[in-house]
Amino acid sequence: MNDFTDQLPLGKATVYKSEYDPGLLCPVPRKLKRDEIGLTGALPFHGVDIWNAYEMSWLTRKGKPVVAMGEFRVPCESPCLIESKSFKLYLNSFNQTRCDDFDAVRTLMVQDLSDAVGAPVGVRLIGEQEFAGATFGTLPGECLDDQDVAIAGYALDPGLLEGAAATARPV
């Protein structure tokens, strides 16, 4: 590992904080992996990374627990993404934090996550009333999960992306 990845919390013992702490977020420069596969200059694709949180909570000002789900959209053009364990720890840091309302929590998250990735992050908080009757749907686009493919290699292979941008269809 290099000095940068040695600083990440993934795979290490963790002290879980139960009060709000944006310092838990660990930005990871996208450039590290994009350089590895020779992706420089203008991106040959567009889109967002979508992160879903199915168990979130915080407290009202009076101490009553609030439960919610969250959807976070990070633009692919952002200079950084957030390391997954640090994102989980950050979300958990709200557990014993008192907040005015959903909008106050959302505002904090938008600010913290946008600062961490270097671009505006979309945050949608879904309250108990809304998610109680929610169903899961399929995103637009072509799902590759059900294709019958044979896989022989599991190492990084930039050649697999050759020509992908030319054949990609916008969603």
C-alpha cells in the first residue's frame, strides 16, 4: 500500500462515534485509478455515483429518534469520491446528534459531502412515511447483471474499456 491508502479506515479497527463528525469523511482522488487505466483529459462518459443508505438516524431537538433512508448522488466529474467505510462512519455519527429537522440534516450532509468530493452532491432524505410503502424499481439503461458471460480474468484491464465510450448510449 502507499501512504495515501494506509490512512484510510477500511480494514482497520474502528472507534464508532455517535455524534456528528464531518472529519470522518475520507476523500479519495479519482485521478489515482483513472491514471492507472490511462483516462486523462475530458471524460468519455457522464453520470453520477449513487449511494443508498437504508438505515440512518438522528435525534430531534427533544431527543426523539428519527429514522430515514438516504440517497446520495456524486457527479462523476468530481475530483474525489468518498471511501465507503468513512461514509458509513460519517452517517453513523448522526445517531446521537440532535437536529432541528430533515432540512437541517440534509443541509449539513450536502455541505460536508460536497466539500469532501469537490463538487455539488445531491442528498435526498426519505422519511419513514415515504419509505414505509416504497418499492424498488429498475433504473433506466441497460443492466449487465443477467448477461451470460464467461469471466476469465479479475485483474485491472484497461483494454476492456476500449471503444466503450463510442458505443455508450446516454441514459
